[in-house]
Amino acid sequence: MAKNELPIAPVARLLKNAGAERISEDAKVALVEALENSATVVAEKALSYAKHAGRKTVKGEDVKLAVQSQKCKC
């Protein structure tokens, strides 16, 4: 199994905060993988927005735009 970037314990807390009473280990790992995949897509898109704007620095507005573009699967 590949090393995850996100730690499992905080992700498990997200599931607990969402109302889960018990969480299997494979559910924790699956959520970590899903979050990492989504975050990678958003990060790459935010980077492309920053580059398009002629910047090397990725700003919060780039990330927000990237998230919005992920929501809208038009």
C-alpha cells in the first residue's frame, strides 16, 4: 500500500463528526484516498489558474476557483 499524505486519524474524526459511531480501517483509508485524489485535482487546477494569471504563487482565489470548477460538472 502506498504512503498517504493525509494522516488517517484526522480523517477518521471527520467521519465521527459526520455522525459515524464506528469506522472500519478500510473506510478510513478509502476516505483518505478519495480526499487526496480530489485535493490533487483541485491543486493542479489552482496551479493552472495561477500560471494563466502569470504568477508563480498560488493564491486562495485560485483554489476557490478550482473548487468551484469541480462542483460544476456542466
